[in-house]
Amino acid sequence: MAIIVKKFGGTSVGNIDLIRNIAHKLSGEYHKGEGLVLVVSAMAKTTDELFSLAYGISSHPSRRELDMLLTAGERISMSLLSLALMEEGIPSISFTGSQSGIITDEKHGNARILKVNAFRIQEELAKGKVVIVAGFQGVSTSKEITTLGRGGSDTSAVALACYLKANKCEIYTDVDGVYTADPKLVEKPKLLKYISPELMLTLCYNGSKVLHPRAVEYAIKYGVEVEVKSSFTFAPGSLITRNLPKKSEEEEMEERKVTAIAHKDFLLRYILPVNDEVLRMLQQWIYEIYKSFINEGIWEFFIENKYEKEVDYFLQEKGIKPIHKDNNFAFVNLVGLGLGNDPAFLASLLENCKDFQILRSFNNEQSVELLLPSPNLTPAIKTLHKIYIEDSQ
Amino acid sequence: MAIIVKKFGGTSVGNIDLIRNIAHKLSGEYHKGEGLVLVVSAMAKTTDELFSLAYGISSHPSRRELDMLLTAGERISMSLLSLALMEEGIPSISFTGSQSGIITDEKHGNARILKVNAFRIQEELAKGKVVIVAGFQGVSTSKEITTLGRGGSDTSAVALACYLKANKCEIYTDVDGVYTADPKLVEKPKLLKYISPELMLTLCYNGSKVLHPRAVEYAIKYGVEVEVKSSFTFAPGSLITRNLPKKSEEEEMEERKVTAIAHKDFLLRYILPVNDEVLRMLQQWIYEIYKSFINEGIWEFFIENKYEKEVDYFLQEKGIKPIHKDNNFAFVNLVGLGLGNDPAFLASLLENCKDFQILRSFNNEQSVELLLPSPNLTPAIKTLHKIYIEDSQ
């Protein structure tokens, strides 16, 4: 039996009507005889509501109890989707992370999947049922409830696809796929029909929110083909694959040096004295350090503003005073194969950026990163997208 | 270590402020060195909200998926209470029904507890932690999530108290304890300081909502002493115990024949042909058949109006047409030791009820039940409470 794993994010299952719409659209695919495994996130808003309850009680809630709280979210969405499928006449069953056999380490709030024992899923698929799995959650070997951190449902989906030897893992979301840049910022965004997993990983690490980097890492590691597509239309989206189409089919693919532009805004910079213990602890504890550089005895890192309280609390608890802390930084990341190794491109890039106060630039094989003040971010993306993508086709 | 199991119902943990209040009040008891196990229900409204989501999708949702959905509720309340205790400086940990070792049969929606393997609770108590347990839920031997039906959290609490050999099981609720009648209906309701478990059971079966009958059955079976008290004041409430105070202490205890008056309103009556299979199935499936009589080939039973759709759906599915179905019945139940065996009392009772159109009366050792039309219920209770309780002291 061909198995397809489909993941539906929080906005895709945000209310009863959306859930019913998904169930209806799935009924066609079910009757084709494919084995369907649906991984769901909590309904949009639920997670935020649960967070605000927890922070209403404690400014630094226990991670273990937070995991217990947050995992209530997927129980709600998965059982509702199961009921909606039954209404369409499709037999279905929902499983928690634990029942699905998603075994993780003990790191609450940011657990890693150690193994997948999905025999219950396989048993139910064999009975002809659609199996719905709670994304984002797992169970540790000591039977503690864990969560996989941000984007954890993507990771659950790819891990299950790998374990079940699925033909494909489809990530349904509230956009049509992966664009060349944030469609809200640029004039003529283009949907990428295909992208290599390595370039996708770079995009994801640098602000593209359609997929979580860890899920892409899994997809690369286990060779799972992932498609990002719309949960409203179910239309073809962006395929993340090593089997890129030949040049004759998609002429412009190799013509354009810059495949896409990612960005991250509203970053806060900390500069601390280098200290191995703190480095280790903070990196373990704050799972969203965006960029981190060590140079001449100081450690400089960037985080999103929303983590400020958490980081400050941690540093205070450990008795560490930052050397410096400032605000309003942004990164623009141009992503494309071989980009960082092309001196002519780098020269043209810096020339085209002369109005944007580039504070630093970093390059590697497939991306160039530019650090700049937040207010210059939007004009920089608009300009660079026009020059390197719109005008290069 | 003296262990006390305390159960907090949905209205007691209905919002963050209430949860914080409970945590604050508990801190005094914790520091006395008692082992505290807290059983919590879902926050008031949460269960209703979850039900309405499910019924928004399906008019007859799968019980298995409904259990999955509803058990999200206690996860939320228990983790929040745990966080609130930590804020008070009290170490605590929350456990799901499964983690607590509450093993049930497979009957979704109305599972029975088969055994309790609460070793994890004991381990955490030994470490000095307050242990919070999700009420209402358990796990079947095949690892399916189950719920214990209405009032299930009370049952969880009493079952745990029994297993842990607790000194006491306290049921915290939004009233001060058990009253002689519904305080909203009668002029001078009296709080019962003590009541025997057998009389309490009769009250609970007949409409007293402070405790679930199954929990009282457990308490009787395993000899657990239960106190019903206010979660707002923590003041002494009603003790359900076989060790009733001696007459000299509570003179009026034995003077009064009628201990309390319970009632149940807005009942719907079905009359069906007797059919063993239907009888068995319906009694298994509808867990809230209030009264049921078999007589001369017909089966007559009463349910609350809210179950009408469910019952009609079931009967239709089984191809059974009721002989008769009518509405607006009520029962008044006078409860007191030896009540049903006292002909003088019965005569006086019927005389005092002559204005209330008593349709039938039933008596047993410790209660007399009167069936009457709904509109006569309130005047009947007022009158009987005045005569047999207020004026008998």
C-alpha cells in the first residue's frame, strides 16, 4: 500500500469549518486506496491561549508542566479531525504522540526524537483506517510527556514518513508553497515548484516559516520527499527534492543565481564574555539562538525580541552580566547554489546594498548573509528581489 | 506520612485566580508535612466547549474520539495548578490518568476502574512533592484513553485515596457541603456536618450534585472517609462517615426522621416493550437512566431531557419505536434511616402531599420517592422541608 503522510498546521485546522473542509477534500484521496497518515498541530490560537494561561501564573513556568499543558492542544484538533472524517464515511482513529510510538529524549520543550515505534499506526492502516497523529509531541523512555519545540509537527510528520517508508510527506499550510521572498514584502514573488533540500534548509534557518529546519534535516537525512502546499486548495505546491527537473523543462532554474531571499527581523543582540559552561547551558536552554559568533574572548548572539525575558532571567540566575545588549537588527539571506563562492556576485551585491548600511556580511557555499539595521530591511529585500530574481528571469 | 487526597472540581479551578487561591491555601497544609495528592477536573466551561466542538462536527460522535478530546481538559487544569504551587515555593508534579496508573476497562465514555498502579505517585510523594492527578480519566489495558463518565473525578479521588491508604479524601466544590435540601429552593437549608455513606449514596442517586454516586460506592466499599467542603473558604464541610457523633453531641441527628430531601427535575419518560437485548444495550450505552421499572411486558424509564437526542438516535438505529414518550416529570426523594418502613410517616407524608398530584410513590429502607409533575416540584420541596426538617429540630 502506498502511504502518504500529510501534515496540517495550526491555521489549517483553526476552526470546525476548516477541519470539515480538510476531511471533505481527503475523502477523494482515501477512496483512491492510499494509506493516509495525518499529522496535526493544535488549532491556531489554542497554543497561544495555553501559553498565556501558564504565563498568567508563572513568569518562568516549569518546562515539564508546560509540555503537559501544551500537548492538550493536539488532542483537541486530532480528535475533531477524526470525527470529521467519520462524518465523511471514512474510518479513522487518532493517536497521541505516545500511542504513535514517538520516543524522545527527556529534554522538555525541545525534545529530540530517538526512535519511532509506529506499529499501532501500521495495524490501523492495514485495517483500512486513516490514522491521525498528534504532531509536536512524544513520550520519553521514562514515560514523561515531551514536546519537540517549535515546528515540531513538521518534524513528527517527516520522522513518521521516514519510519513508514511513505511515498511522500506533504506539509499543508496557509500559503501555496515556498516563494522566492516573503510575498508581503516584494512586488512579484514567484512560487518555487522545486527546491533542493539543502537550499530549503538554508531558507528555513533564515526566517522562512513554511517549514521547520529540523524537519528539513530529517528529510535530508532519510531521503524523504516533502511537498509544501495549501490546505485550502490542495493545489500542487513546492516540492523539496533532489530530483530537480532537467534544464529543458524548467529553463530558468539554473539561469538565476539567487533562488530565494529569506530574512529575519527584530533581532536583539547580546554580547557576553566567552564562558564554556554558559555557552553550553544557554544553547541547550534557549533553543532559538538565531546567529552566534565567538571572537577574541566575546560571544555575540542574536535572538528574537520575544525571548528577551527568558534570556535575561537565565543570565540573571547564573549571575552573568552582558557586556553589551542592543536592539533592532535584521538579517537578509540570499540563497542559491554556489552563491558565496562567486566574487563577482559579492561585489555586485555590496554595490547594490550601499544605501542599506550593511553592518557585516557572511558567506558560505549556498548563501550570503547581510546584517543590517531593522528599518532598512524592507527596502533592501525589495531592491535585491527585483535585481536578482525578477529581472534575472 | 499521613496522606490526604483532595479533589477540586471544575468550578473550583475555573480560572487562574481561583487556581492561585487554591495553591495559596494549600501551602499552609503542605508545610504541616502531610502528603498531598490533588485530583483535578477540567476547568469549568472547558468540557462544555469541547463538547460543543465535537457536536459541531458530528451529531453522534465516536465515544473513543470524544474521550481523546475531553481528556485534554484535565491536562490544562492540572499543569496550571502545578505551576501555581511552584510559584508558592511548593515542589509539585502533575500526572495524567495513565501516568497515575488508573487502569480501566475499555468502555469509552463510562469506563470502570479495574485497578490502580500508583507507584509513580508514591515515588513523588516520598520526594516531598505534591502530586496532581488528572481526574475523570484512565487508560485501558490496550493503552486506549478512557473517561470515567460523569462525576468521574470524584471516583478517581476516592479510588486513589483507597489505594494510597489515605487518611481522608476531601472533595472541594463550589458549595459549603451537603445541605438538607437545595439551598436555592428552601427557606432554611441546613448544612449536614455528618452523614452516613449509605444515606449519602441515596441522596447522590437522587439528584444531589455535590458528589457522584459511584464515588460514594467506592467510599463505602473501601471504607474511605470523605469530606465535602468549599474550595473558596476551605472551612469544615460535611463529613461522610460511619463514625457518626454520639447523640449527646449532635442531639438533633436522631430526632429528625428525614435527614435530607433530594430531587430531580425535567425528566422525560419512555415506555418500551420489554426486550432483553435492548434493555442490556441501552443500559450499557446510556449511563444516565434515572429510574427504570419493568412491569407486565413494558419497560418504563426516566432520563434527563438533555439525553433525548442520544436516546432517540439509539432507538431509531435499533428499529425500536417507543409505546409512549412524555415529558415534565420530577422526583422528590426524602432520605432518612428507616424512613420507608414507617407506616405512620408514609401516611403523614401522603396527607401532606395531597396538593401536589403524586403520581406514584416508592419506598425502601432509607428513602421514599415521589413521582410528580414538574410544576409541582418546588412547592412540594418547600412544604416537605418545612414540615419534616425545619419544624422537626
